[in-house]
Amino acid sequence: MTEIPDTDTIVYVNGRLVRKSEAVISIYDSGFCHGDGAYEGIRLYDGKVFRLEAHIRRLYEALTMLDIDPGIDRNGMARIVLDTFRANELTTDLHMRLQVTRGRKRMTGMNPTLNVGPASIVAFVDHKPPIFDKAGITLITSTLRRASPNVIDAKIHHTNQLNQILANIEANRQGADEAIMLDDRGFVAETNSTTMFCVKDGVLMTPHPTYIVVGITRGILLEMAKEEGWGPREADLSVYDFVTADEVFICGTVGELVPVKAIDGHPIGGGEAVPGPVTRRLMDRYKALTQAEGTAV
């Protein structure tokens, strides 16, 4: 992971724009107490918010599943995003975590009937260029599994991320950048923070979206692959499929597209230079798209 600057940005906390260093929230907030909330990661490119509508839609889908009423409509939430980005001096390489929790509780306890007052809305803003080395990263396979939908549906973009954090700790201990997480059947789900793709014999493949958040970047890349004629498909893929692939890359809003150099010590693509041709083409197209599209702040 590349070094990330610690800039004292402007953030939004329940109706107020304040410096990151001065932002506070109640210790009785449901997000702090129980990880009870939903969030979106949103990026600003050259004064434009990329895929704002898609992020707001996915946030409200998660809030619906969690039975959290944010107290404002989607247009109001979009205005919070735009106003908060606009309040910052930097106009690019800003990443926002837009988070809505169930709000303050009158006492600790998991039952939502203990909540008083409105939901909490917070927009964290960090000066955060893409966080991974575009020359390639290394992965290990975690011993932990992603929960199946009969435990908690991974499509809910919720704030309780302890499962992924523990996998990230495993990666840190082994000197890797990220950890591959398998589903309860032994197939690859995702890494601890990103979606995975592999290329074999000119075909782009990615795991089924059963155990993962359905990524916005992921959807963009599948559409691009169709346009390129690479026959993209979703499939049950094992670690074998990734280790023996010609190319592997991860993707997500916070890191964009990043090639993978090695998995569990095995060099990808016979140790050839990364990124490979398919990954490079998608990286170039994605960069061009972020420069061309977006909602101006």
C-alpha cells in the first residue's frame, strides 16, 4: 500500500462542516457501539464526483435492508456529498466515506428500540490518491471465510467490517498487500477490500456476486470487457484459477484497478511484467472514463 497523506480536510457531521481534526460524534452512536449502519466510498476527480447517482442508490438499498431511515431523500444526500467536497480546497484525489448509522442510543444494547433521535450522517473526506502500487501487488489466501447470505447478505454495504479487518491482519503479518477471502464452499469471493478479476486465454472472469458487495467499478469493467469482445463471465473460481491465470487484478473505488504480481508466493503469468495487456487496456479506459464523466461540485 502506498503512503497516504494526512491532510486536515473538511468533513460533514450531522449538519455541520468541520475540520477532520475537530470532528466528533456521540459515543452512544449506533455506528460506534455496534457497527450498525451503511456506507459508500466515493471519489472526486478534477472537481467531479464519479458515479454519484450509483453510489447514492446503493447506499439507500443498504439502508432499506437495515431498516434505517436517513431522514432525507436521495437528492438531499447527494447535496451533502457535493457541498462537502466543495468545502475542501483540494479538487482531486479526494475520497469520501459517506456513512449513515441508526443514530444515538439512550443506552447500550443491540435492540433498535433503544435508539433516540434521527439517524447520523457523516461524510469523511480524506486526501487519498489510489492506495495501491499500480506496478503490482501481492496477495495471500486468508484462513477466514466471507459470510454466506444465510448469515448476512454481503450485498448490504454495512459498516461492520471486522471479518475483513481480521483477514487484512493476516495479510499484514505475511507481508502481503491484501488477503483473498474464500466463500464457505472454498471458492474465491473477493479480497478483504476489493473485487477480483482474472484473465485466462483472453477471457475475463470474476466471482459470482453472491458473497460480495456488488461493486460499481466491477460493473463498469464488465461492460468495458463486453465492448472489447473478451467474453467476460461470472463463475465459481478457486485460488487455482487465479494462480494459473495469465493476468489477475483487483478493483474498487478506493484503489481503482491494480495488477497482482503474486498470490501465496506464486508469480502470476509466469512472472511476466505487469500489468498484462488486458489489465493495461482496462486501466487506461477506466482512467479516461473518470476524466470524462462525473457530477461537478
